[in-house]
Amino acid sequence: MSLEEWKEENPSMRQDLQILYELVRKLRPEVILEVGTGHSTLAMLRAMEDMYGDFWRFLYSTDIDNDRVKLFLKKAKDAQLKHGKFYTQDSIKFLSEFEGIADLIFIDSSHEYTQTLSELEEASGKLAPNGYIILHDVTAIRDVRMAVGHFLTIHPDEFKYFVLKTECGLGVLQRK
Ligand SMILES: C[S@@+](CC[C@H](N)C(=O)[O-])C[C@H]1O[C@@H](n2cnc3c(N)ncnc32)[C@H](O)[C@@H]1O
């Protein structure tokens, strides 16, 4: 399936998926981490496939729901998207145990305030200089918005922050 077909499948996320695809194409991250596996994974993998082809760059994605991981692993395989590595693990454990540095980290898991704030803290410890953390649902979900606001008060002057007004809102933190 193509990006267009996934957007047809998810009309409530059309802009989110398109912008995510374009952001990955523009920012050219070599390592992506994602917490919360699903349609976003496919959009980002599509961008990696279109950019990198046979060059080995990876998106590491985790979800606590193993059925969901299996489902999207199959969808990625069916679409011949080969830059994904899939895990069934809690987001905090996944981020804290990741051995390496990421250029882009996408957060779209529980959307709970405390969990999101902890994810932001763990993610910032794995983020490259000038790297990006992108949060889904910053306009749709108050807890996510509040967690970003709190994170920015703990880390003043460390990040630029702006919101892309898609259906659900993509919050973009760029490390200065
Ligand atoms: C709204 S879905 C979004 C998934 C995906 N980003 C997408 O675009 O379809 C949120 C996902 O986060 C997962 N999740 C919830 N809490 C989590 C946690 N603590 N660690 C990892 N994944 C979690 C859920 O199982 C669910 O699949």
C-alpha cells in the first residue's frame, strides 16, 4: 500500500501522515525512535524507503501491545518497507535502554501527562544535537500539551518549539 492508501484508511489523520512523511524527507534523520507503533510508523518508513532505498538507516518503534506490533510489522513487510525494527516494550524502558543517539524521536503512546513527561525526559537524553522530538496530538489532547509545557519549563533555552496545525497537532521540539 502507498501513503495515499493509508491516508484513505485513516481520514482523521490525513494531514498528520502527510506532514510526518514530508518532515522525514526534509530532515533526513538517519536514526528514528518511535513510541507508539502504527500508521505513523508506516508514513515514516515510507519516507525512509523513498530516501534511502538500500542504505541501512533505521526506525526503531515500540508499542506495549504485541498484537499491534505484529499487525504493523506485517503491514510494513507487505509494503516492502525494510527500514523498521519493531519492539514490544514500554516506552520508558525502550527509550532508556536504547544504546545510541537519535536524530528524530516521535512520541505517540499513552498521551497521559506523567508518562509523556517521562518520555520527553528519556527522549532528550537520546537526542542528537540539533535533533527533533515530535509529539502527536498536542492540539487534540490536553495532557500532552501540558506535559510539553512542563518539559519546556524544566529545560528553558534548550529547545525551539512550534506546533504544526494538522488534524491532531504535531508539536515539534528542536534541540538548539
Ligand atoms: C494512538 S495510538 C498511536 C500509534 C501510532 N503512532 C499511530 O500513528 O497509529 C497509541 C499507541 O500507544 C501504545 N502505548 C500506550 N501506552 C504505551 C506505553 N507505555 N509504551 C508503549 N506504547 C504504549 C498503545 O498500545 C497504542 O498502540
